[in-house]
Amino acid sequence: MRKILYAILCVMFIGCKTADTNSTEKLHVSGFKKGVTIKKADSPIYINGFESAKIIHDQAGLAESELQFHYTSTIVQTSMVMVNNFGIWKKRIPFHSEKHPAFVWEDVQLLKSSSEKFTVITDGNEADGLQFSSVMVIDSENNDCLAKGYEMRNAIISFFSEELKKKQSYKLMQKAYKDFSKTN
């Protein structure tokens, strides 16, 4: 009887899983040819910008949705898009890594078609063979702009998808690092 009870308890413990608080939404990447990404000889970015993209939604409501662009040439690729288009960030906060804090831009008119001002957080990570550059976007009313149903969601995704396909200046990013270091 003891062995049966022990076996039942073992099966129960092995079968138990903690609930995952995140859900993943894969995005269709227009213009991307599936397969191995190759770098252009004179460019730090991959042909078509990135291999895949997905949005990680936090089910517990503890964090904003994160748009990840996989297999970019550097984990700061989305940060380079922001620096090239909007200049230096306002502050840095730890997100994926204490060692490499995320970049934060505030009051940015991200979309030309809207006067809405956004807070944009860019980050990236490289672990377990996966490298990605990511972005989180919050509007002036603290709404998660990558949440399903947000009216400008597709325009925001399109903005970053298209900008990542363009060559971004790494020199501007290096200058931004230097300028930010002088003031902080």
C-alpha cells in the first residue's frame, strides 16, 4: 500500500506544472524569405532585417507586451532605429539584464499619421542560441500599444518592421552612448 501511495504522489508531482504567465503571438513577416538569414557584405543588418517576430503578452498584467525581432545582427537593433529617428534616449532601466539596461524614450511622436506621444522601451537579449532585439510601446494614457485591439498596433509593428529593413547608423548609436555617459 505504501508503494502505491508513493507512486501516486510521484506521478502527481511530476505531472504538475507551473502556469506560464506569458502567451506568444507569432507575427507574419512580409517580405521575408524563410531560411537562413545572411548578412549583406557592407551592412550590419540581415537581409530583410530579421528572421522572425513575435509579441510576448504578459497574462498577469505585470508588464507591457514585448515585440521581439529574432536574429537581428545585434541586440540593440531596435535601439538603433530609435536613435536614428529620434535621437538619444532619456534613461535606462534594467529589463532583460542588469548588465545591459533597456533604453527608454519618452514623449516620442512615433507615427507621422498621429499626434500621439509614446514612451518607447527598447531592449534585446542573447541566450541559448537565440538573439533578438525588442521594443515595448506605451501611449500617453499608459495603454499597452502592442496589445490585441489597440487601434495603432499594426502601424507601430509596421514602423519597426520597415525601419529594421533599412541600414541603421551604428556611429549614431556610439555617439549616443558617449553623450548619455557624459550626463549620467
